[in-house]
Amino acid sequence: MIYADYAATTPVDPRVVNAMMPYFTEVFGNASSTHRAGLMAQQAVLEARASIAADIGARLTELVFTSGATEAINLAVLGCARHNSGGRRHIVTAATEHPAMLDSVRYLEQHGHPVTFVGVDANGVVDMDELQQAITDQTLLVSIMAVNNETGVKQDLAALSALAHHHGALFMTDATQAWGKMPINVDALGIDLLTFSGHKLYGPKGTGALYVRTRKERSCSLEPLQFGGGQERGLRSGTLNVPGIVGLAEAGRLAHSSMDEEHARIAGLRDAFEAAMIATCGVVANGCAVGRSATTSNMTFGEGIDLDILLMHLPHVAVSKGSACSSTKAKPSHVLTAMGRTPAEAGRSLRFSFGRFSTDDDVQTLIADLTTAHENARLGVLPA
């Protein structure tokens, strides 16, 4: 199989697996227990917390471990709104956000919170004029994702947060596709809430984190969504997933230690792939005119190309029709239609994403196979 779906999930790096293994069988204590086994687990969690905090310029007490970005987004958005139920209630986000964000704010909208969805330009960049008009003195939270999960398009977080703070609102970003792939410092970028998952960065599934700013100059308070033992400062009760947390930290450490080199190599693979596909198949690379994550290429194929037929000719290629979290829904990509693509164009688009274990041979084979599949799909030829 040629794996070209790293934006959906990544294989766990063997070095991450090795770091996790002792915490399944040797240091297996409950991190809330006060005996020696529990204290050893607590120490592992503390070291992991310190490592991740250092990655983003956070304080130890500002990290909440979760089961992933979806849970972290729900806790951030719903927890923030519930805590501030008597004050500011307005929430602003982008039309191109991940379903976890969109569904969370739609839930709040159904329960009396005004929500504004701001548009993006043809490249997927948030319209700053529209955002400026959307934020009011009643805006509680502005949330814009750092890197889009379908197109890889980056947003200017510093400019966005400055605009939110100018109006007294908090600024949140979903950094699931950004953590470990680009430098992130919550102070330099003015971030108040930040979320990410481990499985997008060669860490284990079922792990993630939420950063919650608690500084004298600006602080964010949340109401918990689940209750129990009061772990994670009472914001997220439940027995800590010690192996997962260790793996999350190790994945972050490895990524940050080789970020520049890895970015350059993967960007080279992605650019070579795009250039070949534009030349041979006449595809359009969505968002290519602005800054993008090195990993992601979203391509729209020409009229007359049936993607189902095309993919039937690529049984050994793992690629996505859109976000893995919404690909089961029979609707055109909300990201591409927000960028001005027609439903038909969005329906002829595929997301290819590359990563740490992608090779030049993989990409060259993918180019050759996709070119052949494209010609068969153009002619309407079904596989034998």
C-alpha cells in the first residue's frame, strides 16, 4: 500500500512505542495513587507535561490532557461558554473549521449563544475585514484553526489573536494539523486556548491536550464537561492515560527536534507530486497560492472525471476524499465550497498527504499510478 493520508492519521513512530512500553507493564500505577507505583506514574506524567509545555511556551498548570483534539475542542468551547453564561455570549469562528468546532458552536447556537461564521477567500484564508465586522463588545471567543485539515492552508494566528484581543475577546486555535509541524508559542501568537492530538504526529490514538491560558494579564476559565475524581485540575476527571501521555510527549519531542529538516523533505515530496499531477492530469491545487503545511495537497480534477472510477483503479493507494472525520457524509466538502468551489468541483477533489515515512519512490509510484488511473477514469474504463 502507498499511504498518502497522513492528515487523517499517522503510524506510531517506533521510538514512541518504545517510550510507551514500560508504562503498560512495569510502571503501571494509577497516577492519582499516593503509593510508590502511583508516584512513579505521576513522575512520568509530570515529565511529559513539562516537555509538551516547553514545546508551545506554556506553563505546566496550563495543560489538560484529553483523549484527543475533538474532546479538547468540546471542553474549550462548551466549557468557556458555560463559565461565561451571564456575560459575553457571542462566538466567532470560520466556515472552514473542523466538524468538532462547527458542531460544538452549532450546539451552543441552539442554546441561545449568537454565533458568526466568517468566510474565507479563494485560497482559504480568513477574510480579515469580515472578521473585524463580526467581532463585537459581546464576543466571548474567536476560534480559527491554525492549519486547515483538508487543504493545509495556514492562518495568521498573531493577526487574528490581536484583533480578538482588541475587542476583549479570547482567541482559540485548533492546532491539530500544526503542532510539531510549525513553531507555535502561545505568548508570541497570543493564544488563549489551543488543542491538538497525538495521532496526527506519529503518537498514539486516544491522546491529546488542551492549553488553557491562566496568566495575570489574561486568563481563561472553563466549566468541566465530565465529573469524577477531579483529575487535571478538575477540568477533565478520569484516570490518566499514562502510556498515552508519555507517547504524546515523545512524539512532540521527536517532531520538534527535527522540524525544519522534516518540513523541507516532505514539502519537496509534496511539491514534486503536485507539479507532476498539474502537468499530466491538469489538476488544480487548492490553496497553493498561500502558505500551507508541507504535508498536504488538495487537488480538484477536471470535468468528466468520476472519482469513484479513479479510485477503483487505485486499490493499493490510501487517499482521502476530504476530512476523515466527515468523509462518510455524502456532502461536498464544506471547506472547498467556502473557498468558492462549486459542489461539483468539490466532489472532484482529493486530499493527498505525506509524512515522515513517505519516500521518493512512493511518490514516483503514486504519480505513475494516478496518471494511469486518471486516463482510465477520463475514458470511463472500469477495472477488469
